[in-house]
Amino acid sequence: MGAICLVTLVFMFIVPLAVASKENGKNSLSTYIVHLKKPKGVFAQAVDLDGWYRSFLPVTIPGQRTRMVFSYRNVVTGFAAKLTAEEAEAMKRKEGIKSVWPEKVYSLHTTHSPDFMGLQQNLGFWNQSNYGRGVIIGVLDTGITPGHPSFSDEGMPPPPEKWKGKCVFEGGCNNKLIGARSFVEGEVGPPADEEGHGTHTASTAGGNFVKGANVFGNANGTASGMAPLAHLAMYKVCGAGCSESAILAAMDAAVEDGVDVLSLSLGGGSIPFYMDSIALGAFTAIQKGVFVSCSAGNEGPSYGTLSNEAPWILTVGASTTDRSIAAVPKLGNGLTFDGESLYQPNDFPSTLLPLVYSGANGKAASAFCAPGSLKDVDVKGKVVLCERGGDIGRIDKGQEVKDNGGAAMILMNDKLNGFSTIADPHVLPATHVGYETGLSIQQYINSTMNPTATIIFKGTVLGKQTAPEVTSFSSRGPSLQSFGILKPDIIGPGVSILAAWPVSVENKTNTNSTFNMISGTSMSCPHLSGIAALLKSSHPDWSPAAIKSAIMTTASLVNLGGNTIVDETNTTADIFATGAGHVNPSKANDPGLIYDIQPDDYIPYLCGLNYTDEEVGTIVQQTVNCSSESTIAEAELNYPSFSILLAESGGSQTYTRTVTNVGPASSSYTYEVFVPTGVDVSVKPEEIVFTEVNQKQTYSVTFSRQKNISLPFSQGLLKWVSAQHDVNTPIVAIFE
């Protein structure tokens, strides 16, 4: 099982949103999500609400299994039930029903990363935030491994009195792992993690300190989550996919249980907010003060590929750290190149071996080293150059080389993935290199009758000055559901992240201290979830929007070398890749100013999206009349960024923002503007002055499009500067 899970989870790709329809005929049962109009008054007990829900269900005959799958009490008014297509259509016509749709199936989308982000034991922000002590992080994922040392409760206090959750691991929960339940249909018993993904993400967000963590001896050090003394609760929602009904049920339970932060490393592409169950559950969560962090998706680098776009969610893209597990290909002509591999054999010969390109026979399958494609290719005892792609896992390509007697593999990127490489636990000596490096190796092969190569394994290398870099798979904006909101919000570590794993990838049997290194926005999301927990611990009175604002306005805009952050093309990453920038936890703890948003502030924004009263009501769980609301343009929401659509024939546009002083009582700020190309920008007033903490001040920004602009978009920055703080507000102008 461990080997299978390793292959499937090394890189979690998001897949297009799919409908979980099992219908082979009109009488087949499938799971449907049913939203109801919220009744007046409050049900005294959950059983009363459940009884009302059941009144909408078709009559079942004795002995037939119950149609109800989940009954939702907190995040939405409604339920999930087994229905035929005809029954679903009939239910839509019943009084009190708002919507009925077949559930969707979503897909799953760290030793050194705390240090990379400036978190150090007994110093700075970790000390100031008390390591997240007392904060509860709820993780929706594939389950958890309770006996892992990352979930030890050494140094942990008991959970807060507000905690109402359950743990179904017999003897498996403690003061660290305080809750564990499964919502996977048909699964009885504890939420054991058979895949590894949930164990990895939970330990990234809130794992305790574990000394000597490594994989194959690499990346050795003390592992910990971002909030090592926070409590964890696991809500298993993913088995064969992550069902929409289970996700809603888990969010419903987590809110009632008393979590402070929700972390979801899963998603299903762009969808209107009133039909997006994650967005719906998240809105009720933020109404109750729960911060929600979600992965942006792994569909990059193309534009408009985001998941989890709602403005009340923190949408997290993925970047690299300054650590690589170096595997350097060396050619017979003496040239060497950068490459990576988690598997670092000690006995691989330094002598040059014959080098062959797998696609020399002209077959695409062979070029991709597809299963069965090399049986007629002479690779025995040779270093084999394989191409990335073809819907074949990177490790699977190495398995094909190994099965046919190959000595080693050089895996070259396709053009789309460019310079982005990943340290994988390969099954043979291997290295992953960038696209241009691969072309150079191909050119060398074609230049000589006897090409040769070897791989020099150098182990863990720290201090890469171009880090952080935006990785190729990280999904990009703009938000297709709301162009007036810049997404993603932030980027964080998501490439080759070492964290807890249920089994040993090295087939060790004498330890439960097992770790693995995997990649995806699934990995960057829990980094931000843990950082949000630290901020919640440090500032318990901050709202979810205030925490998000602090994260965004203090983000880093440059790499370790002081230059602009780059992407997979090795050129400057644009704003739809980075959002506000790379998270800087210590600065987020002291942002100076915050852009706060109360839950009801989203109603005029949602009405401005031209949603119907019923659609807005589905999101905010109350009756809404948009015609009587002060509807606002998308970009008028008090968000910590500006995303402006400028038509060629349009006039100027003015938007306001209100900032709250969370710095020194007496402080003043003046602005600097890095103006987007093709846009005139004016800001009023020139100075904002505060005389007390939590005082609010409002400013306005006017944007005007210049003539003869042919760019699709341009980006800039508004910076409010005081004696102690820089408050960054990114700007993107989209030219229509």
C-alpha cells in the first residue's frame, strides 16, 4: 500500500469538476445536495431540524435504506440525500426548495520551511504567538495517522473548554490531536489515512516538533508545523475523491465543534459562489469567526485556472523554498546542470555511462517513457533521457526505465513547466531537470556518436538565492467568478515539502517517525493555515478578514537575493501568479494597518455580481433584497488589493478603502504609488493620521486608462508608509 500511495500522491493534480453521477437508468440513486429556504424561527433541537428535512424526502418502503446522507445544521440550510433523477426534478418544484443539484466530486489539490520563513524556536513570532497554543485547526482531508510523533502532545495544554468535537480513534487522540471523524460514505470506524495526504497536511499546519526528521537521509533536521502547539482536528472527507456532501458535512461539524481555522487542500475549479459548497460552508464559518484557508489548485501555469476564489477564503498558491535535494547530471563533454531527486544512492558510479534519448525511435510513448514503451529500446545499463508529460507520473517513468534494465534516468521538463523541478523519491538513480537543460542534453546526444553521462548526488543544499519561485503547477488568476477581486491572495511553500507520512517510503519497519516529501498547492495551503493560527493566538480579537489583510499587506515581493520573484520561465512572476506576494509571518504579526470586512459587508458585493436575491441568500443564509441594498462594484469591497477592469472607452473609476490602525496609537502614513503601465492613478488624501488604536480612516483611489494601450493587464502597488510600517496594497488593471 505504501508504494502505491507514494506514486499517487507525489504530485496532487486538480481535475476538472466532475459530477458524481452513478446513474445507469432513471431509477438509479445518486447523491444530491438540496438547499432550502431558511425558515423563520429557530429549531430547538437538531432532531427537529432533521425531521423537517426528512419531510421533503420521497416515501421509502420498509427495509429500504434511508435516503438521507447528511443533515446540515450550521453552514447551510439543507441536506444531502439519495435520489433518482426524476425525484430530484420533482423535489425542485416543492415549496420551500431553493435548489437541488447532483453532488460534485472534488480532488486533492514541510523540516526547513519554518526556518525559511523566519520561524525559530524561542525567538520572534513563534514566541510572541505562543506557538499557536490554544488555537484549534480543523483539517479536511484523507484522514490522519494518530501514532505519528508529529501528533505527540508533549508540551500541549488540554483543548479549550469551547471544544465540542469527537475522536473515534480508540486511545489515539490526545491534547494535540483532539478530534478525528470520517464523513466518507460507507466508511465505518476511525479516519485512518491510507493515502498519506491528510497526515502530511495536518502535520504541516500544526505538527509538533520531531527531531531527526528526514527522507532517505535528506533534508535532515527538526520537523514541525507552522503552529506546533496548536490543537488539530481531522475531518476525513476524501476516499475515492472528495464528495461535496461530505465536505459540507465536515465543515458543518467543524463549525459546531469550535475550530478556529479550517484548512482545505482540495477543490474543484471555478464555479459561481452560490453553487460552490466550499464557498458556502466557508461563508458561514467566517460569520462565526473561523478563518478558512484553501489551496488555489494545481492547474498552472495557464491563466484563469483557480479553485476556491471566494473573497472570504484565503486562496493559496505554491512556491519553492531555498532548499534543493541536488542531483547533478554530468555529460561526457564536461557540462553539468542543476537537477533534483529525493532518492540519493551512495553507490552510484561516478564513471560515465552510455546516454540515450528514449524517444530516438520517433515514438511519443517512448519519449515519455510510458509503461511498456521501452521494451524494444536498448536502455540496459544506460542513463535514459525521458520527457515529462503524456499523463504519466514522474516516478512511473523511472519504473519503466528500471524495468527494462536502465541504470538511471534524466527527466526533462516540457516547455510549459520550464525551470520548475521537484525532488521525487524515484525508484532508481534519477534527476529532474528543466526544459532548457533537457534541450541542451538532447543537443549533446545528437552531437556525438557515443554520448555518455552520470549523475552526481549532492544531497541537501540550502541557500538558493532565487527562492521563493512560483512553481509551474500553481494555478493562476484572474478569478473567473469575480474579476474585481485579485486572486490568488498569497503564495507559500508548496514544492518538495517534508512532513509526516503514515508509512516509511524507505520500507523501514522499526520506526513510526516516518516522513515524505511531496508537492502541490495542497502543501502551501496548510502552511498558511498554521500561520493564521499563530496570528489568531497572537491577536485573538482579529476577524478572519483582519488576519487575511495582515498576511497580504506584509507579503514579500522579492526573493532572498533581493530581486523580483520569478516563475517557471525564470522571468518575473506576474501578479496573477503571486497575488500579494510570498507570506512573511513575522511581519504579518505587526502589519500597522488592516483592511477589515464584516460578513454583512459582502452582501452589497454579492448583489453587485448580479446574483439573484435567492442566490445571495443561499450564501449568506438570510433573506436578501438586492434592490434595497447599497449594491457596490466588485472592486469597492474593502479588500487588501485592487483589481480594476478598464474599458477603452470608459471614464475614470474611483474606489475607497477603509483601514484600521493596529499599530502605535499616534501614527501617520503617506503613500507611494508604483503606477501600473497604461494607467493614471491619484490618491486622496495624501496623508492619513491616527491618534488611537483601532481608529479607522478612509482613502480613495482614482484609476484612469491611458490611450493606445494594447496590454492585457498591468500591475502596480500602493504603499502606505509610516515611521515603522510599510502597508502594501497590490494593484492590477485589466484592460477590456
